[in-house]
Amino acid sequence: MFLTNRDTVELAEWRQGLHRMPELSGQEKGTAQAVRAMLAAAGADRVLSGLGGHGVAAVFHGTAPGPTVMFRAELDGLPIQEISDAPHRSNAPGRSHACGHDGHMAMLAALARGFGRQRPQRGRVVLLFQPAEEDGTGAAAVIADPAFGAIRPDLAFACHNMPGLPLGAVALAEGPANCASAGMRIVLSGRTAHASAPETGLSPMAAMARLMPALTALGGGAWLAPDFAMVTVTHAALGEACFGVAPGRAEVWCTLRSLNDAQMRRLRAEAEALARQAAADGGLGIEIGYQDVFDHCENAPEAVAHLRRALEAEGIPHGPHGLPLRASEDFGRFGQLAPSAMFLLGAGEDRPSLHNPDYDFPDELIAIGARVFMRTARDILGSAATGATAHATPAPAPEEPA
């Protein structure tokens, strides 16, 4: 085990410190600062900051040429009020780390300590702390950042904690791991009128009432089949909260979901056609917009094979365990650049679900996830001789703005 007992205690304390200060997507300035300080103390060879917003990356160089292996964690929390009696509960009103990203960061902090003491034999390790995963914008912003080209990976790996799985068990499988999804916002515009004379206006009520069930009916296809699709209406608003005015405007929000990106393109086209037809039939104006857009996440066979070897070497039980997930994950973008894979790490069968207000990442998982990542990196890149590139007293890494 590359972590000492002291490391284990300090990493849990560091994770709990992050838990107290959750920041939302695109606002992770304080979290990024804490990450940079940790990486400097660990002795990273290079630290890049400002990647795609508040993203941070650390590089640990081997002594010989070789591939670049990237491990990714997320910086952001959620707009959820935490319900907890834990001493490390969130100090930020209305915000919490209810998805466990604080724990993912702690796993990479463990890797930073390990590689700070003993570099890989060849190639390089990149530890990426990605911003804005929760709204689907962060990975694309990091990839679009010109500075990312210097650390572009040949292989990429990630982990997500998963309540419902036994503590420490792993779910891993080749192929689709997470669905594609897109938040669709439809605005129907008519003309208000006095409630006593609705015929003098143009109400979107009928169009809205027909549109919502028509959208959900687009869902279909067997789960795990390439044609799987799901549409969930998540919000609807008609007119103003007023008895004297017949409505002139309506909004419908829905989440589109599919097993792969090709089916998502078809689903978006079908949903847009329905919405435009409903507007045309009612003589209404229409606006369509999208946010929270996620590509599907694909586990490449090559990357999965590396993780499986690491799991077996570490004696960690693993299997497909319900993969792929309907939920989406921003990590899929990196799979378009290099073979990549994400595994799910069981947080316990009786633990609250992700995004629940009382969810808290189990500190026991920090060492387990870090062991899998370290074994994966060492199997691919080798391990430099102890002391050859170790830093007894790490010098602060040079920090480079992106």
C-alpha cells in the first residue's frame, strides 16, 4: 500500500474540509485554490490552473518516454441544502457535496502524494480536477482550452462513488456506461387577454397540454438497446399567477435521454418537430434552447482491461452490477479523445442516494479508489526505483495559468 496511516487520516481531513466549502459549477475558485495548495505540497512537476474555468491539472513525469495517463476528478458541488449532523457538514447555505466529488478529489490527492514520492518509470501521469461537471459544460471547456493540448491523454480514467453497491465493491463493464442527455426548454408565445374575454387573446394552453404527453411518448426502446430513449417533463409554467389574465406564454422543460449520441440526435430532432408543430397548429411563436447537455460515456475495452487487471491485483470484487446507468456523466467527452473508462465504487447498500440532502462520501473509499488508480498507472507506466525520483522534501510546483 503506497499510503501510510498518517496519509489516510490527513486525506480524510482534507476531504472533509472540501465538504465544508462546496461551490457550484463554474464557481469553484476556493476549491481550486485548495487543490493547488495540495498539489504544490505533494511536489508535482507542473501545475496548470484556470483550465476551462477553474480547472487544475498536475503532471508527474517519468524518467523515460511513454504514454500520458490521465485521472480525472470533479471540483463542483450541488445546489442542495445539506441535512446532516456531521461536524464537517456544509457551511454554505443551499449548497453541498451531495454527489461525492469531494471524495473523488481526495482519491487524486492520494495519487499526488504517491507520485510525489515515487514517479512513474516512463511517460507521465496527469491528475485533472475538472470544473462544472454537474451542468455538463466543464469537460468541453477544458478540452477547448488551448493549454489542454500540452497534457492531452493517451488513456483516461475516472471513478464515481455509487450508493446501493456494497461498500468497496466495483461496477465495471465495456461499452456504454452512462446515457447521453440534454435539457430542452420550449417557450410558446401567444397574446394575453382579460380572463373574461379569452377569445381576444391567444393562449398556449391547449398546445402545451398536447405537447407534454406527446414528448413523453417519444420514449421507448428496450433498456440497453441502441434505440432506447426517454423524455421526462421536469418543469412547466403557464401564464402568470393571476385570476384576471388569460395566459399568453408557456414554458415546458424536459430532459431527453438516450443510450448513445446517435439516438440523442434523432430524439432531439423528433422533439423539436413535435414542439414546432404544436406551435404552428396554435398560431404561436416558439423558442427552443438546450442546457445541461451530456454526451454518452463509453468504456473502451482497452481501458477497461487495464482497470480489471488492477482490480484483480488488488483483490477488489467487481462485475457489471447494473451498468450502463441512465444518469449522465461529463467524463464521456474525454473518451472522444482517447480510450477511457470509468468504474463505480460502492458506497454501501444502505447509504442515502446521490443528490440526496443527507449524502456524505464514505472516507473509507479514498484509499480503495486510490489503490485502483495507482495500480493502473504503475501497470501501464511502471514504477521508478525507490528514491530515484522521489522528493523527500517536495519543492512547490511551478504554477502555470491556462
